[in-house]
Amino acid sequence: MNTRILALVGDCYGAQGGIARYNQDLFEALAEDGAEILIVPRLGDAAGLALPARVQQHPPVFGRLMFSVASLSAAWRHRPVDVVFCGHVFMAPLAWALSRLFGARYWLQAHGIDILSLGRGLVRRAIEAADLATTVSRATRKNLLAQADIAPERVRVLPNTVRGMFAPGPPSEALRARLQLGAGPVLLTVGRLAASERYKGHEQTFAALPALRAEFPGLIHLVVGDGDDRGRLEKRALELAGDPAAVRFLGYVPEADLPDLYRLADLFVMPSSHEGFGIVYLEAAACGLRVVGGAGGGSGDAIPDGRVGVAVDPGDGEALIAAIRRSLGEGGADQAAIEPYRRPHFAAAATKLLARLRTGPHRMRDAA
Amino acid sequence: MCGIAGIYAYLDVAPSVDRVELGRMNVRMAPRGPDGSGDWLSPDGRVGFTHRRLAIIDLSERGAQPMHSADGALTITFNGEIYNYRELKAELEAKGRVFRSDSDTEVLLQLYEERGAAMVEALRGMFAFGLWDSRQRRLVLARDPLGIKPLYYADDGWTLRFASQAKALLAGGAVSRDPDPAGIVGFHLLGSVPEPFTVWQGIRAVPAGATMVVDATGPNAPRQYYSVARSLGRRAEGAKADTSQARATLSAALHDSVRHHLVSDVPVAVFLSAGLDSGALLGTMAELGARDTLAVTLAFEEFRGAALDEAPLAAEVAAHYGARHVVRTVDRREFERDLPAIFDAMDLPTIDGINTWFVAKAAHEAGIKVALSGLGADECFGGYPSFVDVPRSVHLLRPFGVLPGLGALARRVMSAAIAAGIGVHPKAAGLLQYGSSWAGAYLLRRSVYMPWELDDLLDPALLEEGLRRLAPLSRIAAELQAGRPLGDFDRVATLETSLYMRNQLLRDADWAGMAHSIEIRVPYVDPFFLAALPPGDVLAAVNAKQAVADIPVPPLPAASRNRPKTGFVTPVGRWLREASGAAEDVTFSAASRAWALRIGQAFA
């Protein structure tokens, strides 16, 4: 019989963002393998969307109490429930309770920044009760293990997958002409320009530009993304780079247009110190663009080794300059290193984890 | 008997095995195996093994490792000895299996083909191995029932690494050195780091008596195939309390164990102290036909001519059984000279192991590769004071355990009094609080510091975190789960065997012995031997710890029976104290406290 999964998530279909995308990728992979999945989201409406076979999504329920009620009734309708999937650690107590109530196994997904500071109490105990916990990166796994007393064997890593639209291709001459990029080389950064996300390291890159432009006079830094910090960053770019031609802010670019930008650029640069996973590094590299990222957070997982790029200490300006200089001469990212992040590998890993969860010890039942 | 290590990049996104990293792990273990070195990388580059060889059985190149099955589907890197490998080989040959070597390693490969990972249950010996099964694409890690051979692993969520030594994992360069509060607190409590913790968060021990399967999803939870408590429980069940046969049973069991532990293609020596346990080993060896055995005894310059000097009595026993006797005298200068090397070889912090370091050093100088040791006899025959103290404490103090809070209150009052200068060991303060439960009484007996004393030594956040994860009392109590009630003797034997012996004595014997390329064999540490002994209450009734003297024919000389048990009396205690800068005129326990601090600093 197919595995029946009740999935409690922040958002999934009908929502934007990395976690929604990850949930979609995961549920599609599991449903393709035969699982019957009912999703209960807090945000994002799937009404009118064509969902994959065997996947249904409940209308969004934002309020905490109503979400619990909706989850309970959804679980009742979806029974027998084999697995309760929990997409956010703060829903862990609810997922734990439902899994006990319905005799289901309990799968907890922990994303990057949401487990940084668990206190004592219920949430932590609910995390520790998980039959299987997955994280997107090794760093998040380590962080989780350092804070919760859970057997390390139960905490597995299921990295983000990179979608097929991100693939190498010829650079668009039309786009190049439209953007008036000149001789280049072109450095590219893609990320939200939010005051809350200053860790992405735009300013460190701006500060590296004078030294780099002394060596590569045509070098241009393209900044993609928008946000409440943009005005300040534009000023800082002028101050630090010293030349209005050095940095170009392109604002928000729809996702569909990103591959062409990646194919156009010579190097992806984002010395971020706190990426949960760093999916942009991977998407850039999947388009053939070499990457200079920042060490810290989960970035090491999206830049697995020198075939893709290098992660530098975001606080070390000289190292950043040296890494950019060196990387510009190293050609594109090796697609063999990106292959394991492609969908078939992700789907295989996800279905194996589900099989392991279903055949492993049933902690709820064993404890009872 | 060797050093092993391996890497399995189990997740597709993980970079393939780095041969250079494997090489660094191998080099860190060089003293474990000076006779050979080999590595192997799977054709797809996802698995790599390395091996340092100390050649003891089948000295030829056919015994070299990593070793493959005839069809190449299985590959093993193995550390240890399988004492019943000839019996197992004969069984397999009777089933039509063809062998290409005389090594015990090949028996493991063929036995796995026959029985899968459950084959560990048939093995008599000490072992740790990694076995790659390319058909099922899985790595099997296994460790012997009592934990004689070490095996550590580091799993970062992409790649699993394993090695005989935690320090070899670190030497590879890819494993995090972040400290583990549970291991650090455990060391300060007990003087050794309790399994499965190490002092590094990223490194854990494969539990003794467990196998662990690593597949494409990573390591699965370890599967426990042996438990001391269950084994002693079974032993107590079948037999009736018949003391008349007990001595004969004891004698047969030891003869059988020693005979198995003599399986070797190189000479087997013995570490001989003035005690009965090692003397009984030498006597039994002689009775079984071992000729011209080398017996190595450690002596200390400071004790020359004193009652504490073990050498004269050991010489008498050696002569009694026709052994060649080597007495190796150690002085303080040598201790101080070796100290940096001792710290380097010490795989995890410990307050012991120094004696083993020197006796193994002496054996190595004498050209020896293998030696029997009396380690473990105190655990199975009830040789420690804990066999009396712990049950007495539990029975006497049980009424206090019933009143919650009374013990804790008494402890606070006592602590204050001790701090104010009454001449009582600080641990005494916890008697009422801890002494009424088995786990608590045992902790009180074996601990260097008690939990409430660590406030002064360790960072409060680290201490809280470490104590929470370590949960010492429930961890100790868990060892007693036998599925049936155990008698007093068996309870203490279980705790001493699965905690003190495993985490302290056996781990120390491994690093201190292997640092000198010496394989230490322990006939008293053997599940087959334990199972063949009479039940615990019978062992206590016949005073087994004295009765071992009569096992060999001829029995041990009278002088060795009359020697009062001195326990751990060596000047090492004083050297440690002085090396760690503690005040003069303190007890050994206090010296071990000062030493614990010094070691803790060396690993910080």
C-alpha cells in the first residue's frame, strides 16, 4: 500500500521562496514514487493550480489555533496516516502530537536559519522525538545536533535540488548589448537587498572593486535583486567602488530571466556569511558560472569543491580579491559537480529516506 | 591487530573519496601496524579503505589488507584477532567454500557471504572492521562484544569516516574539532570518556557489541548484538547454585579461553605482575604446552627492595613455570621524558594507561608483538571493593532514596562542611543522595569528581549542556537492563565490565599497547569465557578471585597467595601528582583529580 503522508508546512504550492520550492520538489518526488500527500499550509493558496498526481493541498490557515484544528481534521480525513511531515520546527509539537494520535511516523524538516536558537521546552522535546529529521545542509544538521539531544543517525541531509531551467547555454548577445556591459569581465550577485540580510556581503564585493578594476579596467559588477536596503547599498557602492560605472543595480529580475544573466556573466560573487544552503550558488553554477561564495552557514554545501568555486572568509577583503582574480582565469563551473544536485538524484535520495523511515524502528509505538 | 580507517561518500552530492586524506589517517596510525600498509579505492571512487598491518596470523602477503572476496564484491579492513577462525573455517569448508589464505581476515569475508552482518555473533575474539558490500552498496561497521578493539566514526551528513583512533579521524583533516560537552563532562566525572561520546562532537564510538550499517541514506542506528547484563542474566538462569562443581567449571573455562588466546603465528608473551590473575595465565599457558614463554614485569626504581616491588614475587612465579623473565625498571626521568609521547598517543583523555605504556614499551624492546594480560579478571571474579561497597550502600541507604530531597539536602550540608575543612573526601557528601540507587552508588564509587563539584572546574554552560546529554545516572542504569533481575554480584560485574573496563581499561590498553606495536590479548575478557563461568553468586561463594591460583597445574606458589592485594600502587600516582603540580601529601584519588585537570588541558 502507498505511504500516506500528512504534511504540515509554512508554505508550498501557490507561494514563492526557497522553502516553498523545496517542499514542492520533495512532495513531487515522493508522490511520483507513489506516496499520497495531503499538505496543510499556513500561507499560499493552491486553488486553481494543477498539482501533481496524488498531491492535495488544504486551503491556507494562518492562525495558530485554527491551523491545529485544520491539521487535526485533515489528518482524520486522510487516515490511515503513515507519516506526519513537519516542514517547520515551530510546528514540531503539533506534528509530534498528531503522529502519536494517529500512530504515524514523524518526519521533521529543519531549514537553515529557523533552528538557530532553540530554547528549552516543548519545541526542543518535539524535535528530539522525531523518527527522522532532515536538513538541507551539513551546517544545519550540525547546528541541530548541537542544540537538540537527538541520535545523530536520525538526522539526515537532503540537499536542495537545482531545476532543469538552470543549465549551461550560449550567452545572449542581445542581452549583452542591451545592458551595455562593454569588455567585461562581469561579476554577478543575485540576492535580496534587505536590511535584514546584510550578511550577503554586497559591500565586501564593492570594496574589492578598485583593486580589481586596476587590473581589469572593463570589470563591471551587476547586482540583481531589490529590497529596503537598496538605496543605502547604492550609496555604499559609489563610496567604495569610487566609480559610478563600476556597479550596476538591475533591480528585481524574474526567475525565468536569471539563466540568461548567469550565462552572460564571468563570475558569481556573493561572500555571504549566513546562507542556509545557498541555492543561488548552485543555480549560477548549474548555468556554467564559476562561484566565489562566503564561508559560513550552509554555503559549503552548495559549493562542494573547487570544480564549482570557492568559499572565502567574508571578513577578509584581500582573500576575496585574490579569489576573484584567480577564479576569473579558471573558466566555468564543472557540470559533473552539479549533476548530483539534479532532480533524479534528489528524488532517489528522498524516496530512500522515506523507505528508511517506514522500515526503521517505530519510536512512537516502541515507546508506548 | 592493526589500524583501520575508511571513508564512504554515501550522498551523491558528496565529493569522492580523497586518497590523500585517507593517507593522512593511515600515517597517524603507523605505530599500530609497522609490518605493512595498504589502501583501496572502489572503482567509482565513493569508498576507500586503508590499513596498517601488524602481522600475527598468516604472515604472508596473502594476509595483507584491505582484502577482497574471490569475486571482488566484498572488501574488508579489519583490526583484531578471531580466535576461533580455524573452527569457523572448517565449518565453511565443509559447506564447500574454498580458501585462498590462512588468515582470519578471509574467514570474515566468507562468513559474511554466508550469514550477512549477523555473522559477528559467531566470532570469538576482539575485532573492529569495516566491510564494503558492493552488491548491496552498503558499509558494515562492527565491533567486538566487550569493546576490546576501538572503532570511531564521524558522519557529517554527506560522508562517513571511520578509524581505529579518534585522532586518526582528526588527522585526515575533514572532521570538525568542535568540543563535545558530554564527553568532556564525562571525563571529569569518571576519569575516562564514556561511550559513545568522545571529546569531539563530530566523532562517536561504534558501541561495543554493535554493528552499524551505512547505506545511501547514511548510517543507520547501531544494532546491539551483545549486552553484558543479558549475558550474565542468562548465565544465572540456567545453572543452579552448585558450588561443588564451581572450581572445575572455572578451571575448564579459563583453560579454554587461554588456549584460544594462544592462536598466533608469532610468539605470545605475558604481562606478569605479582597478582594471581596474570600468574594464573602464565601457569595455564605452561600447562597447555607453551615453552620458553617471555614474561614481562614492570618495576619502579622507587620501590626497589620495598614490599610494593612486584618484581621478586613475579620472578618466583616465572621460575615456577619455566618462563624467561624480563623485569623492566622505570624511573621518574623516563616518565617525564615519555610524557609528550604519551599525550600524543593517548587517543581520548584518561587518567590511567601509564603502566600499560611502560610494560608495552618493555615488551617491544624484548622483540615481542603479542602479550596476554590479566585485565578483566577483577570484573568477572569480583576483585574490586565495589563488589562489596555498592550493594551495601544500596541496601543500607534505600530508605533515604524514598524521601525525595533528603539526600540532596544532606549533600549540600556536607559539602559546606567539607569546604569548611573537615577532613573527609568531597565525594562523601553525596552518599545519601546517590548511594541508595545502583547507578548512583556506582557513580559515587567510580567517579573522580561528582556532578555538583564540577561547577568549579568547567564553564557553567558547558557543564549544564554536558550533564544533560550525558545523563550519567540513566546511562549507568541502562547498562543493567537484562530483561530479568540480576543478583548483586552480577549487577556490579555488569557495571564494571560495561563501564569502567570498557571505557577505561580496554581503551587504555589499546592506545598504550598499540603505540608500541604490541597486541594485548585479554583471556578474561571474552563472552564465551564469561558464559562458561558459574553464575555470579557461585563465583562469590567460592571466592573465585582467590581460586584462580589453583587453576593451573601445578598451582601458583604459596607466596603469591599470601600477598595482600595492593591494587593500583605505583609511583606513577606520585609522578602524576607532581607532573600536574598538585600539593604534596594527597591521596591517589586527589592525584587523579589533578591529573584529570592536566589531561583535560592537553585536549583543550
